[in-house]
Amino acid sequence: MENNTHPKKPHAVLFPYPLQGHVIPSVPLAVKLASNGFTITFINTHFIHHQIKISQPNPTDNDDIFSEARKSGLDIRYQVIGDGFPLGFDRSLNHDLFWEVFPKVFPTHVEELLDDMVPSSEPPLTCLIADTFFTFFSMIAAKYNLVNISFWTEPALVLTLYYHMDLLKENGHFDSPDNRKDVITYIPGVPAIEPKDLMSYLQATDTSTTVHQILNKAFSDVKKSDFILINTVQELEPNTISALQEKQPTFAIGPIFPSGFSKSIVATNMWSESDCSQWLSTKRNGSVLYVSFGSYAHASKKDIEEIAYGLSLSKVNFIWVLRPDIVSSDETDILPVGFEDKIKGRGLIVTWCCQIEVLSHPAIGGFITHCGWNSILESIWCRIPLLAYPLLTDQFTNRKLVVDDWKIGINLVDNKPITREEVSEKINRLMGGKSRGELMKKIEEARNTLENALSHSGSSENNFSQFVSELKVKIE
Ligand code: UDX
């Protein structure tokens, strides 16, 4: 790259994956980089942009999600590009079609954008940061001579398992007609993992699906990146991260939260939030269970019913986020008849809320979670022990970390099928049982680990600085 007497100001174009759980950590990453002297051009798809806008209480045409951040002096630019479908297309209902078409059409939109941007941008564009799930950014980085940074929004354990899909395949634990069921002991940095704790996509018997094509391409593409940034903490996953570092420059820089961990100056939510604070303020400290299955996973109507009965039997106060599409069928009445009357006063049902605000409220004492990685990090930060109920993808692997390794949570269900009696028993065990003391001790330790990592000379801050210095050497 061109030599200059003045150090180049890094200018990164940042592409979050167009899903809620991926946009959420990408936004504070952009803010963190901009706070450290980067110019950032953040690219949302038209659909994500529109959803975030209409979910705001007072949307205005001229503002974008970084308008406030810009007022505080950060150089964050914002652009919107198409994802191949019209705005009104229901991406959740037509999930398979969307994920089949999107990876084929999106590269063209990205190239059109960069054809415009690269010749004229000031400061010149030097690097690109793209979510690891994208399948084609090594080609783009090479075409425009940009440093290629892969951003991984899940734990290092999940990354390393995908990274070593070939080993799992060679050993017959993945992609064989009859996948082996014994413990896996040959993945670098992972002493042992049971096949049931692999991500759902690696447990599947049919691997001819669109998602498997995406995984194969994405995890071959990441091997060509110059740097990998992970939203995790070195001390939480030391061996896994060290093993990855032997393969490629890898930096654990998490947890990446909005600054101040309260309502951010940057909006990221795609659905309107219900305000829970008034309701929570009427409840005793530590007495409310928060229940949420994130932005993406679905559950069966039967399981939702058992959870509802379990909540009712437990007699515990709760807030339950029930997205309208939580049950993937067309069912509208997913709760048992009379449920809402039964739980009046002690249960609040909403379709979406500001989760970090709810978890930060002193009334919250426990969290039934699908084990999405953002939810786990947020819960640790707020010292809220977990009841783990994984549904899809990385959530099974994240459960292992929460329950088996870090012991900051317990399983909601030990043996399927889920029953209301077990749900009620586990809720009471989490909220007030004998094991609560031990869970609280462990969650406090985990919180300290996160806090130390983010402190002035903590591992995540050091890793971030190290990444910035190595990047600057590369772009000079
Ligand atoms: C998915 C994966 O499961 C996750 O592991 C991966 O890192 C990203 O893609 P999702 O299922 O949405 O994400 O779960 P999670 O990672 O927990 O993210 C959900 C986010 O939405 C959290 O940041 C949470 O604070 C937020 N949220 C959720 C709200 O703000 N309000 C809600 O009502 C529910």
C-alpha cells in the first residue's frame, strides 16, 4: 500500500450480518472503533434500517442510527443497501428463500457500493470488517486492496468448532449418515465436547441445506482474513482462544456493549419496546424472573404451553418476552386459555423490551434464556443467574459453557419432553433454592472477569489496542 510520511487514519467499512443478534454488537463495535480514531462507514441493509427506524418512538427522516454519536464528534458514516428483496417481503416467514437468495445477490450490492466509495472516500478506505457468517468478503477485500477483518459475535468455542468442521467430518462426528455419538477430544483448544453440545447445524443429518452451504463457504472464507475479532473474553475461554491464535491473528475484545450499558445513544432494536420499568418498580428486589428467547429462535406451541403452565405453578413474578412469531406456525392463540387472568399482577407479557434495561433492574433475580450469546453476556454483566433452554444453532454449545463449564446457570429441562412440573421446580430452584448461593457466587466471579477485561489494562482493552497497532502497521 502507498507510503506516506503521515500515519494513515484507518477507515473501515463495517458490514453487520442482517439479523438482530448480529447488528446489536456491531453497533457498539463501530462506536468503539470510532472512539479510537477510526472513520467508520457502517452499512445496514435497507430492511434492517427500516425496521430500526419504525421501532423508534419518534422516527425522523433525516436521522440515522448514528446521528447522536456523530454529534459527540465520532466520525461514523452510514449507508443502506438492498438485500435482494423488497421491503415488504416477510423474511421471517420466507426464511429458507431469503437465505438461499441473499448470499447470491448481496455481493453485487456490496461491489456497487464499493465501486462508488473506494475512489472518492476521504480518508481513503483501508479496511473492511464483516461478520464471519458472510461467505465472500475475502474476494471483496482482495479486489479493493483492503485489510480483511472478520467479526465473530458468538463464543470462541463455537467459532473453533465451525473452523474445524473438516476434522469433525473426518472423524465421523459430522456429515456422516450415522454421526458418531462419543465424546469429541481432538479439536484444538477444546479438551472434550459431547456431540449433543455441538451447534444444531453440526448435529443435523441432512447437510445438503442452504445453511450448510453458507457455513462451508463462510468458514473457509474466514481462514483468509487478516484478523479475527471475537466478542468474548480471553479469561472465559483461554485454551480455545490460544488454539485459534495459533492459526490466525485473533483478538478477544468483548464484551462489546453499548457505552454505559444503559439505553444507548445508538438505537439497535428492530421492534418497538414496551416499558417494563414501572411494573418492575412495584416488585421486591430479586423477585422477578425474566423470560426471553431472543430475536430469532422458534419454539413449538406445546413447549410454550408447558412453560406457561410452569410459570403459573411456580408462583414466581415474571416478565415474558413473547415475540408474535415465536411459534413458527400460523397459530395466534399460543397461550393456554385463561393464562393471562391467572397470572394477573405477577406476570407481564410483552412482545419486545429493552432487555439490558430490564436485566439491570434490581427487581430481576433470574433469566430463562435460549442461550443467545448477547443475552448470556448481558446477564453475566447484570449478575443474573440463568435457566438454560437452548433452541437452535450456537445455543446448545453456549449452554455447555453456562451450565457445565462456568456453572452460572442450570438446565431448564434435563430430559425432554419439557413438562410444567419440571419448569416450575427449576424456576423455584433458580430463584430461591439451595443452589442459588453457589450460582450467585459463580455469576459474581464471571462478572468480575468481564469487568477486569474491560478495565484500563484488562485483557480485552489490551487485545483491542494490540489489534489497532497491528492493523495500523498493515495499512501504512
Ligand atoms: C442469535 C444467536 O443465538 C446468538 O448467539 C448470536 O450471537 C446472534 O444471533 P439471538 O437469538 O437474537 O441471536 O439472541 P441473543 O444473542 O441473545 O441476542 C438478542 C439480543 O436482543 C440481546 O442483545 C437482547 O438484549 C436483545 N433483546 C432481546 C432485547 O433488546 N429485547 C428483547 O425483548 C429481547
